[in-house]
Amino acid sequence: MGLKQNLHKLKEKYKGTKMAPAFNAIHTFLYLPNETTHSGGHVRAADDLKRTMNTVIMALVPCLIFGMFNAGYQYHLALGDIQAVSSGFFSSEFWNWDNLVIGLWKVLPLVIVSYGVGLAVEFIFAMIKGHEVEEGYLVTGMLVPLIVPIDIPLWMLTIAVIFGVVIGKEVFGGTGMNILNPALTIRAFLFFAYPTWMSGDKVWVHGAVERVGQPDAISGETILGSLAQSNPAGYDWLDMFYGFIPGSVGETSTLLILLGALFLIYSKIGSWRIMVSAVVGALIMGFIFNSVVDAGIITETSKFYGLMSTEFWQHLIIGGLAFGIVYMATDPVTASQTNKGKWIYGFLIGFISVLIRVFNPAYPEGVMLAILLMNVFAPTIDHYVIQGNIKKRMKRLKVKTA
Amino acid sequence: MGLLSKKDSKLILDPLADDNPITIQVLGICSALAITAQLKASIVMAISVLFVLGVGNVVISLMRNIIPSKIRIIVQLIVVATLVIIVDQVLKAFAYELSKELSVFIGLIITNCIIMGRFEAFALGNGPWRSFLDGIGNAAGYGVILIIVGFFRELLGSGTLLGFKVLGDPIAKTGLYSIGYENNGFMLLSPMALIIVGLIIWVQRSRNKALIEEN
């Protein structure tokens, strides 16, 4: 008798008790449920919530693996143990065992804490409320380790995950009812609660914090951080595109994010409308800033010069903008639902991200705040799109009847 | 309670829990968000409102039969403003540092919705003794929430209580800080006050289902 049969039996045994949701969750996570719909017409589709979530996770795995290698690479590079990558994306300086070991050692605990704590909260709520455990945390749990700095203390992550899942999601009624993206709620909580661990030039490379003030101090400023202080970025654009730069764990490689985006669009899980319009929005805002600099309105003495003079397309490959657009902005729950709404929603995310980036160097990662802001406005956008549509059709109706 | 009749004691006790001005009526939120980053400020604010509302209710109640109803709001405003100026001056005279810390928010007691609300809803229609009890009760209900919020925000945000470093010294790394604990800066920002008030509302309503509104 296999595990599946055992789970079936346990499920029958605990039916109607408080523990039932917990068993059901494990069971349906691992196997197809042994129940079929009994009556009524219903939609046949293979992609239930769980499969949707798993597709996104598959799209995230390359970023996670790259993040592990990058964690070790940045560490060894900062210590001077190895040379910078020289031969393109598949350089042996990057893809080697030493780097991976550091990455595994630092990143896996983040993943485990994120999933462990998040799912525990979901289980507790499912038992109190007596509903099935919802799959909503599967993607969030994967996103969270990818958008935090490598050295974030695990207890901070624990508190943030509890906060994000309870305040960001459960109080609104659980998966599908949340207004804000839970992963970004978690990151925003960390950002405002423990700013010293979430920004600055000491948190992006493993080991930098504990070396502060010592002779072997290392520093890994992100590109956005350097530019905000009007220093040169110090990386060429291919490095930025491939992702050999300091940053949050999994958001550095625009190349892999692009692959993930294509996969999400191909599998029709992520909305291409949001992605395209967000990219367009970011490019337009970047272009406006470039024009302002070209026109001589902002000169090198201005504190905005560094970020404003950045080539407009480079905004897409530095910082978390690409990651945010592909994996966060497209969250089907918190994004706009209507097609026209998605264009507006995405465009404003890109537009506002670059705007925040440039004008508020204290919040280097504008994309987090931009997406949270647009999450709040998404229902409003939908409302006006739908009302506009109704009005248009009412007009048509009147013409006919008149 | 031998001193108070059952009806009277209800006036004081109800606002403390099931008819709390902040968590049930959702009034006076603005000051609850603004000044609760420190416990001391919360306590001073609670006492100030207690004074203004207690005395104000009595004054309005005494005058209730001679106030022309057309200008009653103006009369109420004058009464609150007078009392608030008294509080403000007392604080400036005896606790200058604190008064600087609370700055404009003492003056803004005038706009605290709870005060005008109680004047309108209670003092205009009841005798001075009952109005006094009602004022004290509502101000206490307001104060309790303020102190709870202030307690958590100061403890988690600054690691202190009334200025005492109860969790150890964050710079010298003693106490909790020696094992890597850090203050939660988010607690010092107003959104967190809103979230704590929300959590209190949540706890209160899940303990007493009768409070949950139907819609």
C-alpha cells in the first residue's frame, strides 16, 4: 500500500475534525484528489490553482539557482579570491562548486524559513477557520527568498513572513482576497522595519556586515546605490544583463528573468499585457529623464544627475525592475482584471518605478513601492474600465431603440 | 459598586470595552496614530482628554437648557477650546519637554471627534453627574487603547518603556540585543499604529461575536 492509499485512509479517518484540512492539504499537494464533481455543468480545465502556482515556481527556479551561484560569486569576488567573469554567461569563474556551496549555505535557509513559517501560518488559519489549506503561499514562499538581501537574519524573515501572511492576506479572507501582493508586503515590512539590513552598501554581499570596521572590510554597493550617489555604476551592461552584480538574491539576472517571462507568457500564466506595458512605462519615464538631462535642465551638480542620465533602457536591467514586472506585477489576484485595465496598470508600474528610483534615493528600489501602490489602485482602474464599457454599450442601445 | 447605580456604572464601563470609542465607534483615530510612538506621550494624551471630556461634558450639561440649538456647535467649540488651552498651558508650565514633544497634538484635541461626539450625543440631553460619568468613561476607553498601542509601539520600536531600556542597550549590545535582536523601525511609523488598532479590533470582535457588524 503506497503513501497515496495511506493518505486516503487518514483523510477518511479525520474527516470533520480540526485536523482534516491539514491532511487534505498534504494529500492534494502530492496527488490528484480522489474526488470528482458530482453534479451540474462545470468547466473542464487541467490548470487548477496548484498547477498555476507550480508553473510560476518552475519559472522562478532558474533565478533561484543563479542566485545561489551569484551569492558565492559576489562573496569570493569581494574577498579577492577569484577574478571577475571574463568569458560571457557560461564563465567558469561563476559556475563553480565553491560559489554554489556558499549559495546553498546562505540561500537554502531563507527558502526553508520562508516556506516553513508561511505554510505554518496558513495551516493554523485553515484549522481555525475550518477551510482547506490554500495554495496561495506556494509562489509567495518562493518569491520571498529571492527578493531579500543574502545576509538578512532569519528571525527577521520569520517575523516579516508572519506579518505578510496575516496582515497582507489572511485578514482580507485568504488567498484570492488580498489587496496587496503578499511577497511585496513582506519585503516592504522588512524595508521599513529593519532598514539597516535592507539597504545601503553592506547587505548585498555575504559577510559584508560582520566585517564592518575591520581591516578586511568589503563592500558591495548595488548599481542603483552607486548611481544615486552619482558614482559610476562600475559594471558594463552585459554584466548587468547576465546578472553578475550585487543585489537581492534572485533578481539580478535579467537574462533568466526574460526566459522566465517567455515561459510564463507561453504557458499563459503571466499576463503579457502587464509585462509589455510596464516595460514601455519604464522606458518612457527613463526617456523623459534622459531628455531632461540632454536639454541641460539637470546638470552634473544635481543630486539626481546620476540616475537621470542613466541610459533609459538600462533602467530595465539594473535593480529589481525586471523581476518585479515579470513575477510580481503579474500576480493575478492583485493586478487589474480587465484587459484595458492591465495596460494602464502595467504602464503606471513601470512609469512610477523609475520615477521613485530617480527622485527618492532613500528608496532605491522603486519597483516595490510602485507595485504596491498600483495594487491598491487596481480595483479602481477596473471599476472605471467596466463603467466606461457599460456606458459605451448603453449608448449603442439608445441609438438602436431611438 | 455601592457608589454608583447599575445604570451609572454602565456609563463608565461600556466605553472601556464593548462600546469603545476607538475600536467600536472608530472615532479619535487621528490622535491614536499620531502620538502613540512613545508610551509617555500616550499617557499624557489620555489624561488630557480625560480632563477635557470630563469637565467639558459637565459644563455643556449644565448649560444644555440655555444653549440655543442653532449655535450649539459654536458654544461647544468654545468650551473645548477653553479647556484645551488650560491643558496646554499647564503642560507648558510643568512639563515643557513633553509639551514640545506633543506639539500641535494637544491643540488638536479640539478636533478630536470623541469630544464633540459626546457633547452632542450625551451631554446635551443628560444631567451633569451622568454626563461626567459618560465623559470619564469614554475618555478612559480612548486612553486604554492609546496606552495599549503606545506600549507595543515603544517596546518593539524603541526597545524602551517610559524611556527605560527594558530590552537592553542597542548600542552597547546588552540584554536582547546581544543575541542579535533589533528594534523594529516600522513600529515608529504611523501605519503600524493603524495596524495595531486593527489587531485590537480583530481580537475584540473574535472574543465577542455580537460586535461583528452584519452587511
